[in-house]
Amino acid sequence: MNPKVSIIMATYNRAHFIVETLLSIQKQTFVDWECLIIDDGGTDNTEEVIAVILEQDNRFQFHKRPDTYVKGLPGCRNYGIDLAHGDYIIFFDDDDIPHPQNLELCLLELEHPSISFCRYIRDVFFEDFHYAFDYSKTYTSFYIDKSDIEKMLNNQLQFNSCSVMWKASCFEKNRFVETLMYAEEWELYSRIVSSGCRGISINKTLFYGRKHPQSNTGEYYLNNPVRRESYAEAILLVVQNLKEKQLLTYSLKRYFIAFSIDFEEYHLCEDILNILELSIFEKLKWQLFYAVLPFRLRLYKMRKVINKRF
């Protein structure tokens, strides 16, 4: 029989973390799942340290990413999606800890036919994880649809890769862009929601992300050029998608053009304006906005300092 949930886990040289993650998956209160572990060509002893778990629990499967998928997290996840047998798909990282009720509570919300995904709260931890879970099933919730796309993109409504369970149908026409090495889930998830998929968000922490400098996010904030260039590429893909779907509002244009100041080395602002195909007057207006913005930001910071002093 096919499992109801497919857990997709990309891994790369995480032998020192992955066993704890797999053991936490085994403690899920919902038991009808498969966990597809996709190795991205790691050189450590990951396969060796998880061998006992693979032998004892056939819900876990270990696969090596074939060369037909691009090396990296998006390629591994796409391979996992193509292997998955479940009606629902969820992505777990190889160094994090899911709450024992993660699958159970998401599935309860996804029973409604009009709901395509369930988002939940993701907390973070450093070093050792303290196992003290809240098993309450009482929480508030709200619905999410394409009217919330702006909040998704400016991170008012964060969509972390491991904070959503999806109906498998969401991936029938959608895949990760395999050239992206950062912000790949931000780009894909906004594309899915902008296509009309409706979901629910529950106010309960169901996942715990381990923070360390070797993570993709850690590398981005250390100004890794590969991660930064990927983010710039993801922004262009998002702008193009929203333009095609006529969802690119004035405030979103303003947000992305302002944000592109941090990516000046990639000429991101100019690329965004080219995608927008504006009139000469409109393009000059946004170029002026971009040119003046650094001075406005410095003035704003000076005012904040002055207000604090007085």
C-alpha cells in the first residue's frame, strides 16, 4: 500500500546530525509515511551511520541523486518529488527536529478538499535540542490564498521550506528551479500560491530548525556569493511570474526595487525594470526612486538616532 505522506529529505555530509533527525521522525504520532533520503553526493559516512535505521524501518529509503538532476538542494528535492508515492508531501532538513504531532495535525487540517497546504510555526535552536513538546491540539488558524502573496514575499508571512505540508497535486505542474542555491522555496512556494492554491496556517510550533554557520541561510548571511547571486535570480523569477499573472502591485514593485539596493553588484534593479517593460516615463520614475533611496535611508537612520538621544 502507498504511504499517505512522503517526507523528502535532502542530505549532504550531515552524518553528525542526521541520526537525531531520523529518530525524531520515527516518533511521529502519525505512522503512515515514507521518508525519502536523497544524498547529494556527500563524502562522509552518512550511509554508514543510518544503516541500522534503514535496516530496521523500511519506511526510510536512501537514494543517491542521479546526474539527471542538478547537484544541490533543489535537484535533490525534485528527485524526491518524482519518487514520492504519498498523497501529501513535506520537506524536512537533515539537521532539524520535527514535533511528534507534525504530520498528524497537518493531515487533520488538510482533510478539507478546498485546502491544498498547511503552514505551521517553525522555531529555531542552537547546539543541543531540549525535548519538551507541547502536545496541545488547541490553536488558532487563518486561511492563506493569493491575496496574501505580498506578505509571503516580503516575509511578513514566512514560508520556510520545512514549515508547510502540501497536497501532492501542488507539484503536478510545479518544481524547484534547480539552478537556485538559495531562496528556492521562497520562489516555488510563491509560484504555487499565486497559481490559486488555498491553504491554512496554524499557530502551533511543529518544527525546530537547527542554526549553524554551515546552513544555506548561515552562508547567505555570511555574504556567500553563490547564495547572494541565487537570491537575485530568484527575485527576477518571482517578478516575472507575478507580472504574467497580473499580480505585481505598485507596493510589490516598490518593495523589490528598494530591496535590489542590496544586490547592486548584480544590476538587479535594471533587470527588474526590463522585466516590467515600462514606458520611458515610468522607467525614469523608478530609476529616480532607486537613486534617491540610499539618501532617504541614511536620513531616516539619522532621525532615529536623534530621536533616541532626545
